[in-house]
Amino acid sequence: MNLKQEVIQSIKREDSICNIAIDHLKKSCHDFEKKYHMSTGSFLKKFNKGKLGDEQDFFKWYSVSEGVKDWLKTRSALREILK
């Protein structure tokens, strides 16, 4: 595939935005990890099994972790285009 330089630059800019979003969301996950003394992976297992209750923070944490996954998928797709 032959992409115009302007398109390549736009994709690279989007990649940078993805990195910023991922870093921000991962920091939020880390803050929750410190607050609740568990990793995001452990949290997700317990949350998905309904073992943590309905605390608003848990729904925020879940949303943030889903955001990380979504941004990682987007970044991966952008990088695939640039290969």
C-alpha cells in the first residue's frame, strides 16, 4: 500500500494520541491498584464474577481498564497500517 505522506503523518499523530491516552488510563489503573491493594487483573477477575459489590469506584476502574484495551487495539491497528 502506498500512502501519501500527509496520511502517514496523520496516522503517526493518532499513534501519539493513543500513547498519551494509554499512559493516562494506565496511571488511573495504577491509582486504583494502590487504593484497593490489588492488580487490575485480579480486580477484573473478581469484578466479572460479581465478588466486589457495586461501589462506584469499581465501575470506574472497570471502564478505565476497558479504555486501555480499546486504545491498545486502536494503536495496534494504526501501526499495522504503517508496516
